Amino acid sequence: MSTPSDGTRFAGVHSDGRFATASPVSVRFTGGGLELRSDREMGSRTWPYDQLQGSVPLRADTPDVLLSLLPEGAETLFVADPSFSGLLLARAPALSCARQRWQGLKPGLAVLAAVVAIVSGVWLLDLHPAQTIARVMPQKTRAALGGAVVTSMTKDRKVCETPASKAALGRLTERLTAAASDKPMGVRVVLLDWSLVNAFAVPGGQIILTRGLVQRAGASDEVAGVLAHELGHTLELHPEAGIIRVVGLSAALQLALAGSQGTISNIGLILTQLRYTRIAEREADAHALRMLKGAGISAKGFGDFFERLESNKPGEEAGKSASELEMILRTHPPTAERIAMVRAQPSYPATPALSADDWRALREACGPPTARPAPSAPPAAGPTAPGPTASRAPTNPTPTPPIAVRPDTEAGREIAEATNALATNPNDVAALQKRARAYTKENRHEQALGDYTKASELKSDDAALHYGRGTALQNLRRYEEALRAYDEALRLAPGHANARNNHGNTNRALKRYDAALQDFDELVRIQPDFVHAYFNRGLVYRDMSRNEEAIRDFDAALARDKGYTAAHTTRGMAHEKMGVRDKAIEDFRAALATPQKYNNGAWAHATARAHLKTLGVDVP
């Protein structure tokens, strides 16, 4: 919705009636009429109040105002602001008269009759002009418009489709549309090789999903929720109405009455920038929830997807700038109200939207997903590859988030062995777990996640499998999903030390410091000699600028393992922060004197050298 920059200035869209395009204008009330100002050829013009004609008789609360300029009536002005109509009626009261003249909109008696039918429907049904035109648009025209949109958006991007992914997407679409309507919807869903995290409902029953969205989703239920939402927009004709609002009345009437023979330039770009109203979003959400329930797919994934986008908004992490991720937040705002509505849905019997094999096929349709780069230190400590039992202590701790390691030839052999076993029995849980661990050793976390997900679906009561899935998600920085996986592991095995440790590390990554402290306090209680519990709790205290408590925990870690290189370095950083220079230097030197231990040892040495140099100390 447009809002005035001051009490009398509004944002609008102007169409000159000659081309199927529109231009943004600034609209201001003056003594003689509406002043329209544009940066383009139009410059500044005034539309006299007595020459204004409304598309429908106006009320003071009319949310969308569509005006034309007499005598020709070809030029149109569209303003979407609920405060505009009241101010306009105070200056042009004739616009409220139900007996306005309609003949200026389009020459020709046949067209005149069609226009009268359209605007009469607007008035009687209390519909917005764009929505009404969309509803009377012939299906053939909708399909043609949708085809133009898809052509525009796929011009420079490939459509991702393999036989397996096509079948998977077809099954998911059919499952949702069967729950949406008793009649065939004739929906076509396209997956584009586009890093943008978004989905678009296109006129004519076509929907575009992007690679970025599918690969960002943590489970097939999340994609199903987004797809159901877009199907809701399709059912309500929101894409058609949105485009009509942007291109102007003249082009819209051509589309509604006969189908435009011209081209609407950059129509794909128009679609990516559309912002639906809250009412439209509620309508689409309501359809989505109804479809998900009817299809027996949990609505939880729908809420999970938007919650993760909220928790990873651009700018919240160091070094992040505004990016394509903002697009879905702008065009489909995940407000707290909408998320709460999804969360409030009562539970019902549900099965995953896609099988593990179908989900993998869809995610890999554009090629194997790539992991996002890990952030810089200070790293937490915890196991990389999960052990086979819930009680196993870490034998090879590594930082979380991960640091790079070289490919392991032993891991390669393990992957080959497990793959051969799975060729014979695709549901071999032990082989899936073995291959997932080997993938983790090679930092191939997406592949590890796929195997852990399938294994945990086949053997849902195995805590180690849920824990392994959590480590893969954590390594991919999909923290909210990782927490849920660790929660399931801890539900099955409350004493699972590694799951509790990683649960705390994940809360720290999300800056939920109080929750992280509770995790590490519990870990210290159940396993007092778990050295990483003290180290990681010290990192949380350091993040909170509680350096004395951080030092206490680093002391405790070193008391249990004098060779803990990273504990020396992080304690030195805490001393430096407190201004205790001598102790900081002592700690950094101790770190360098200690052989690199654990996989965060390299970070500890490099950081200690850098801090000593900053402090003016010669480094051997």
C-alpha cells in the first residue's frame, strides 16, 4: 500500500492510454486540481477536479482509487491509499455520484457495454477495480498473460527438470490441488535455476518456484506450505489483479475484453515486485492451511520456513548486506500474526509431503546444493561426525560452525561401500548412516543431511540419527531446524551429551544466550568432565561481555585438559578485553606453546599470533 510522504502527497501509477505500460507519479492536492509529477517525459501536470472521472462511485473509505481524465478518458491514474479517497471527495464531490458518465472510457458501443458491466459489478459486489477486471478476464487471456510472464522470467534462466524431479513435483502438486478443488485446476509448476529465495503465482494457473527457495527449505513440508500459499493466490486471481493494478486501466481493459496484442515490457520484473495486501495474504494463507490439511501434510513446515527467514534477515549477521533474500520478505511479509495463525492450527494425521527420494530429486534438480561459507571464529567445540550411540563422548571435537578439512580417502571408500549397499537395499539404515558420516568428514553436508533425513524417517526412534541430522543442519547454518532435530534426539535420549552440547552451540549461534547457558549448565550437571561444556559456556559468557565468568569457565576447561589450545587463546582474549595485558600475553604465548589440539587448534594459533602482534609482542 502506498502512503503519503506528507499530508497531501501520494504515490500513484499513471497510464497514458497509448501503451500497455505505466509510470510512477507523485500526486498532490492543489487548489485547481490534482498535480501529477513524474521524472519521465510527463514532467508536472494538473488534472482539474471537474474533469476527473472515477472508475466507480467513490466512498470516503474506498481503498483503491482509479481515475480517468475527461474528455478523452484514455489516461488513467491509480492510487492505492485509503486516505486518498476522502480527501479527493472533499474537493471533487461529484465523484461520489452514482450517475457518473462512463462513455469516455473507451470508444465503441460494444466496449462501452462491457465497461459498464465491469464497473457495475465493482459497485454492487464491493470489489476493487483490478480484482473485478481479473475476474471477468477470459481464461484464454489469463493463460496468454501467464505465458508472457513465464517467458519473460525464464528468458535468461534455465528450467530445472529431471525425470525424477518432474515426477516428484507433479505428485506434490496433484496432492495439493486435489485437496483444493473437486475440479481439475490445470496448474503448471516450474522450477527455475535462480538463487532468489521466492515463489510466484503467475496468471493462468502457473507457479514458479526458485532453486534458492527449494534448497533453503529444510524439509518437503516447507516447500509444500509455500506452494499451497501460491495456489491460494492462484485461486483468488491475485496475480492477474496485481499486474492489472500496475499496468493501468487502458491495458487492463484490452486484456479483459479482447486480449492485448502488444507486449508488456518487463512483466516478469513487475511480478517479482508485487506486494500483496494483508487481506490477500490472509486469503492465500487460509487456502494453504485448508489444502495442507486436506492433503494430510503438516502445516508446521509452512511456519518453519517463514520463521527461519525471519531469523536470517539480511543485515543481522556481520558482513551481510541486503540481498535477494529480502525479496520474499518484501513480497510475502512473514508477519508475527501470520506465523501465529499457522502455529495455532490444531494437529491432525499427517505424512511428509514427499518421500525422501522425491525430496532429494527435487532439491538436486538444478544440481547439488552448495553449503554456505562458515563464519569466522571464535568457534564452539563439539563433534563433527555423530557416534552410533547416544552416550558416546566426542573423540575428535571440531568447531561448530565447521572449518574446512581436506577430503579423506578413507571417507571416499566408505561412501563407495555404502552406496553399493544402498544399490541393493535403498532402505539400509546402517548404510545410510555410514555414508552420512563419511559425507560429513568431507564437508558434504547437504548429502549428509539427505541420508540422515531418510534414515531418521525409516528408524524414527533412533536418537543418533536425529542427532546426526542436527549436525548436518547446524553445519549448513540452518539453526532452527537443527534445534528441532536435537530436541528429538534429547527426547529419545535425555542424557545424549553431544546433542545437548550442540543444542547449546546452536542457541549461541542464534544469539539466544540465556537458552545456551541453560544447555551448558545442564550438560555440566549430567557430565561434569565434558570439557567442551565449560569451553562453550565460556564463549557464551564472553559474547555477553561477562568476561570474569568466561575466564572461570576457560580455567575449568584447562583444568580438565591442559592442552586445550583454544581455551588458552579465548582466555587471553577475555583478559585483553578486561585490560589485563600481562595475563593476555601469557595466555597467547601458552596457546602457541601448545600443539594444535582438536580441529579448532589452527584457529587458536592464528588468533593468538594476531593478538600478540597487535599488543606489540614479537612472535617466534
